[in-house]
Amino acid sequence: MRARLDEREPREAFRALAPLIRYPAPFAPESPDTELFAEVSQALGAEPLCAALAAVRAAPDEVDALYKLGYELIEHDLNGYAAAVLERARALSPRSARVLTELVSALERDLNHVAAVETLRGAPDLVAEDFLCRYLLAFNAALTGDLEEPRRLLPDLLGDDDPRYEGMAERVAGLLARADGLAGVRPLDESDLLGWHFVITGGLLLHRSDAGPEVMRGRYAWVQDSTARCLEGLRKVQALLEEAGLELPRVFALPDPHGAVV
């Protein structure tokens, strides 16, 4: 890692460093790994991140500084590292709902929904007191395949009269309504990609990978496709719209040549 940085390859140095500093590895502000990460951040020109790191290294047990560093890491989409930093903040301030919800947000963005649920269940008092904690527990539990937890929490979520939270409560209610609508139609087991896609997003999955269900369960591991596959997707959308009797008032193209082709 040091050699990569010395060779002016900070991105390669970060790729080698990342597994050592991301959750569940403990965050140690004074460790050589953290020092190297600060140097990499400097080499990449991430000035706000460098400033937040410097503040934490100057005051390793300052919860507010740790929180700000975690927030800055999330802004840079370094969610695994943010979770490690925020876990330290939570250990120092276990009664802070603000720290807990930011930690869970980092875990959720890192697709570590199991850890998010375990973390929230480890703080039952905060879950009982704080709407955001309850919402995050309901939503992340659903993303682990557990629909009973959101069912248990939904009455409290819907009963909150704060208008800021209405959309979150409705999101959980909609998720459960879609799951109920699939009862007896889809198994909603760990292999039911079509069913869970509908429950979680409200969208209809029109195509699954033909690479086999063993690992990805029909998902694709990339975000680009051939023109033939794009055309196939468009035709399936067209057939679905015709079957539902829907007409699209307009179609927006992305401002690039590929978007124009689609």
C-alpha cells in the first residue's frame, strides 16, 4: 500500500487498504492504517474528508468529530469505513439516537442489512423512543427477508403525527401491502427474486439473468447491456403497458449517445 502511494497511485493504495479499515474492523484513529488513509485522502484531493480525519486524530474520543467524519465518509460513498467510525462513536455515546441512526444508515448503504438490524435490536430503548430507529429497523428487517418485524412496528409508525415521517411510515405500509398481495402467488423465499423485487421496490421484474440461479438468483452483476437486450427490455415494457391499458405521455432520454439510441 505504501509503495502504491509512493508511486503516485493513491486509488490503488486505497483499494488495498479498504478491507483493513471497513466495518466490522475497529476504527483506531492513531493506527498506521488510519494515517495511511489520511495520506491517500490528501493525495486524492478530498479536502473536507482530510479536515474531518484531522479533527478525529486530534481528539479520538470526541463523539461529534467522529460523527462528522462518518457523515463525510458517507458523502464519499465510503459506507463501510463510515460504519467503522460511527461504531466507535456509538460505543462512546450509546444513548445517542443521532449516532445510532447514522451508523445504521451507513450499514444500510453498504447493503449490510443484517448488521443494521442486529445493531438496532441491541438498542431497544432507543428503538422504543425514536421514530427513525423504528423505521430503520422495520425497513432493514424487511430487506433481510423478515416481514414480522415491520408488521410489529407498523402501528407505531403510522401512529406518529409528525408530518416529516409520514412518507417513511407509508413506505413500510406499502411494502407490507405488496407482500400480502403476493400471498399464495409467490413464495417470498430467499430465491424469489421476482417476488422480493416487487415487495421492496414496487417494480415488476421483466428479465432475469440466464447465467443460473445458484449465486445471483437471476440478478445481473453488471449495469450495462447489449443493444439486443435493451430492445428486449423495451418490448417487454411495451407489452406490459398494453396489457395494463396504459399510455406514456412522454419518454425522457438521457443526454448522451447511448440514451438517444434507447
